[in-house]
Amino acid sequence: MIWNELAQSASSRTLATGTQSFVLSASMYLAPLVYAGQQLEVRSRANPDNRFAGTVVSADGPNLVINVTSINGAGTFADWSVMSRYRLIIAPKSSGEVTSVAWKSTNTAGPAGAFTLTEGWKATLAMVAAGDATTYPAAWWTRSLTIGGYGDWYLPARDELELMARNLKGTAGASNVQARNNAPTSSYQNQGSWSDASTANGVNRHSVPAGVAYAGSAIPALTTAAAFAQGQAEALASNSQYWSSSDYNVSSAWSQDWLNGASYHAQGAISKNSASANQRTRAIRRSII
């Protein structure tokens, strides 16, 4: 699972436990499902370490009431992002994966919405809005899919792609323990998510449970999902790099490696206009928890 933003609130609230009420930027009737007992976090966008955690008491139109059971940080803020957990659903390989499709036709800046580590849905929509299928081939390809009656497929953001890598490792071998790229040209701290503070492959503050640094062959461990084991129908291809929807800098975007040898599972950045046979796109969709 991964945390992503449901809605925003400008309600001035002091961090404290107990019942807390928020007026949201959008009616809950129009937003994804919110229900009594649902686990949420409410984070200050200026510093997501200042946050409430608890369960929904009620959601009526724009009015959200939460029973806060724990807090982090201190102070009063009015720049809240209401965060929910989402499960990620990976597309079947036969219809939801493609090779030799570039992130962008040129090594130039992507839209601001692509500077995110978690919001692959919003990043994909931002790319589709910013240019045509020739300009943003990978994003347009994922949004063209209808699989199993669902048409909400998208290109995963970096930390969504890492969650896939951690849970669906199909090939035995030691993971990359060297430093990953960590010099993006824009901040990823937005929409309730944290910035990119760690240089360790595998560190993922946004997933549930949070991801820790890769370590040899044990982290991540081989998947228990038989269909994703090496040589099986759904396996993520070895000796390949998969695109994320997360921009890195003017000329590069984040990817996740399934390469053999020392680079296995490394999180890197590759040229946006690369479209070789070992560069792949695998679509995902998500469902609220």
C-alpha cells in the first residue's frame, strides 16, 4: 500500500489527539470513498512530519471528522493534506506492459505535476495534458488501456514502482546497495508527501509498511506470488529498466532496474527519450483502502 492525498483543508488546527474537524477543499461526495473507521493521516504540506493519525468518525459533504489517536510534531497549521492508503494493482503483462516506449520525445522539462514520488495518477494525467502521444509516449500508452473493464491505468511514480520491486522480486541475486541518484531539480515535498532525503536504494517513507534500504539478497526477498517468479507469465523482466512517472531533472526521469549483477533493483535516472528494447513500461491502477 502507499499513502496518497485525498483532499486538502485550510482549517486552522492545533496538533492534538481527540476529535478533530476539517472543512475540505472538495465534497466527500465527489472524492474517493471515505467511510467510518477508515484510517487517515492529515499532514501539513509545509512539513509532513507535523501530522494527525486516526480514524474517520463521519464525512458529510466537505465536512470531515476524525478521531485522532496519535500525533507527530507540534503547533497550529492550516495547510493540511488528508492522506489515505491505496493498494496498487499491477496490470497483466500480456496487455499492460510494453517495451521501447520513451518517457518523452525530447530530453526537456516535464510538467510540474510529474515532480512527485507517489502520485503516479496525477503525474500521468499532467503529462497527457501537457502534450500529445508523440511527446509523452509512456503516459499516453498507459492511459489508452482498458483491461478487465478498467480504464484508470497509469504510469507508477517512483515510490509506487519501488513498492512493486520490493514485493515482486522474481530473480535471485543481491540488490544494489550503492547510493541512488539524489539531486532532482525540484522539491518532491508536495500533496502531503515528503521530499527525497535518502540516498539509499529502497528507502520509501510513503509505502505501508515503509521501505528500508536494500541489503544483499534478503531485502527485498524473493516474491511469494508464484506468477511473478522468474520465467513465469507475470514476471517483471530481468535485465530491464522500468519507467516511473516521476521527473528527475530536465533530461532524465526516475526508473527502477531489474538488471542482473551489481545493479539489480537499483533506482536510477535515465534519459527521457530513451526507447531501447530493455526499457519497459508496466501500467498500474489503485484502489482506496
